[in-house]
Amino acid sequence: MSRTVTAQEAVAVIRSGDRVFIHSVAAAPQQLIAAMTARSEELRVVEVVHLHTEGAAPYAAPEMARSFRVNALFVGSNVRQAVNEGRADYLPVFLSEVPQLFRAGVLPLDVALIQVSPPDRHGFCSLGVSVDVTRAAVQVARTVIAQVNPNMPRTHGDGILHQDDIDFMVPVDDPIAEAPLHQLTEVEKAIGMHCAELVEDGACLQLGIGAIPHATLIGLRDHRRLGIHTEMLSDGVVDLIERGVITGEAKQVYPGKVVAGFALGNRRLYDFLDDNPQVSMLDIAYINDTAVIRRNHKVTAINSAIEVDLTGQICADSIGDRLFSGVGGQMDFIRGAALSEGGKPIIALHSTTSKGESRIVSYLKPGAGVVSTRAHVHYVVTEHGIADLWGKNLRQRAAALIAIADPTHRDALTVEARRRFGTW
């Protein structure tokens, strides 16, 4: 039976050498994190494992190096400096495979710090906005400690757990982390419209967070019968559901349902999710399973990149050898969409960096990580248009990518492409 205690009392069970999991994205339990970090003087070599988390990560501070070491499954902004300074680690892994790391005992968990909705009259809580890999973590962890927060939406799906499966419950009344709305630039709007051009009526969408997915959703307002099967839900989905654009009626898997692993957006999104049977928040091992993704028709997966080389290799987790994010679910959905009947895997990016450097390059930077191989990539989109690489040889790919590069870089890219692949 779970016990109601303070955050300080709950984290007292953490011991030196333990491996501690932290709930993902907007569900990161900040009071438990603060209480754990406050014990830094008495703890040594506690391994902290998580995906991206919103909010502070005080355990990653330089002065905490003897007490905590992050083993990041995705490098978010709050641990990026620690990883690149060698005070934290990065574990590259497909998002779909993270639950198996826990369940198979490759990464056995001693403690899981999570955040849940209050128990209902039957004693059941919800993992709310982040089911993702957290469901697996809760299933295998020796001790489960939960912030119980009335602001956490109660979501349907795999994230329901009984209070008796929680060892310690810590009442809080904190806002759930929100992603600030971004004012779209003209470049982002253009990229979004090109992506929207590729989306057919009846398509099943996977979209991430950020300006380009948001711009794409805006560009879909006149579409019909769209569905959602995605690792992440964002604000723009609510608009399209309310407009009748997203109905899910053409889906083969969970028809009529919006299916996702986690959500990050504003309070309007969280209120939409609360006790909404139209939405199923599911285990990411299922959501991102290529065999599941491909069962839907016209799966259109839109993902981002840091660099694309002239052969179509996608770097999405690093800037050279400096780690920036993670493998995540890009490959899961790029492959799943490619195998779907009528599916379209799309990589979308700005043609240049903020410094004016081309993001379509002759060669990836030294140390850059290839997240999606050139054999997996079909469509690449910039503000300058769409390059369809599928079925094209290296010479043809280079020509297609140069055509959507920033005009100021096309001549230099053409010279390099002709040296490597010949003329066209």
C-alpha cells in the first residue's frame, strides 16, 4: 500500500549507487527532483536516467558531479552542457527500444520518480501527459515515488496505475510544464506549407514539436479525414480536431482515436486531454513499433534534421561531435511511414543556420551522428521546395537537394557534387 509522505521523506529511500528514473517531458516531478538533489552531500554516484525533461535539472550542475551522473536517453537543453563537458553520458537508442532496456534488465531501475493525477474513487491514478517509456519504468522499478498533482490531466490508455502500485505519494499542486507559443517566421511558414502539400486527405500523421510541425498543422486546415498516430502531441492538433480536419476515420489502428505517447503544449492541450476517451496515451514500445506504424495507410511522418548531406544522410542528434538532442523516434517513424501503404517519410529543415551556413552540405561535420541513413530517406523539405530522393541514385539525389538549398550556396554545392558524382 502506498504511503502519503513529504518529498524529503520519500526520496530518503534513494541510496548511493542507485539508478533513478525521472518521468519524461512535461511530467518531470520537480519537487521530487529538488528533494533528491538536496541530499547531494550524502549521496554518491547516483545514476539519473531519463528522456528529455522540461524544467530544471539541478543534478546535472557541475557541483553535483560526485553525487549524480546523468545517463541521458535524449539530450535536452537542461543536460546538454553536462553531456558535452563529459560530466554526463548519452545513450543512443531508438525510442521504441527504451522500454525494453528497462524490461529486459539492461538498465534495471532502483527508483522511479513520477507524477500522476489524483486517485479516482477506485484508487487509480494516471501518468497523464507522459506514458511513453514511463510505463515500463514503473513496472520494473524497485521503488515508485509519485507526485500526486490535481493539475495533471487524467488520460486514457496505458498510463493507468493503481495507488497500491505506488510506494510513496507526495501531494503537490504545481502547474504542468508548458511549451511557449512560437511566433512563426516566413521561412517556417513556407516549410510548413511545403510539408502540408505532401499530406493527402485520409493520411495518418506523426509530428514532433517546434515551429515546423506547428506551421505544417496550420497548413492542413483545409484537409479532410486526417488521423494521428504519433509519439508526441502538440497544441495545433486540438485546433484541427475542433475544425473537423482530424477525425481518425481512415485509420486502421485505433480508428477514430488520437494516439500518442506523450504531450507537450499549453494548458488548453492538457485540458483537452483530461478524461477524453478520444485520446489514447500508450506505451512508446507500441506507438513507435514499425510493425504497428505501417498498418495505418498513408502514414506521413514529419521529422527534423540538423544537417543533410548530398547523398541524403540525416544528422539529427549532434552538431559535429557536440551532442544536441538524440536519436528519439525519427527512425521508427521514417521506416514505418516508408513501409505504410501510400506512406511518406519527410525530413524538414531550414536551408541555412542562424549564421547563414548551409544545412544541406557536401559532407556531414566530423563527428556528426547519422540518425537516418540515406537508404531510409524519401522526402527532404526546405523553404525552397521539396526533394524526392526515393529511387534516385547519388548523382540525382545531389541535384535534387541542391535545388532546395539556399541559393547563395548552390554553386559551391554543385561544384562539389560534380567532383564526386559527375555532371547532370
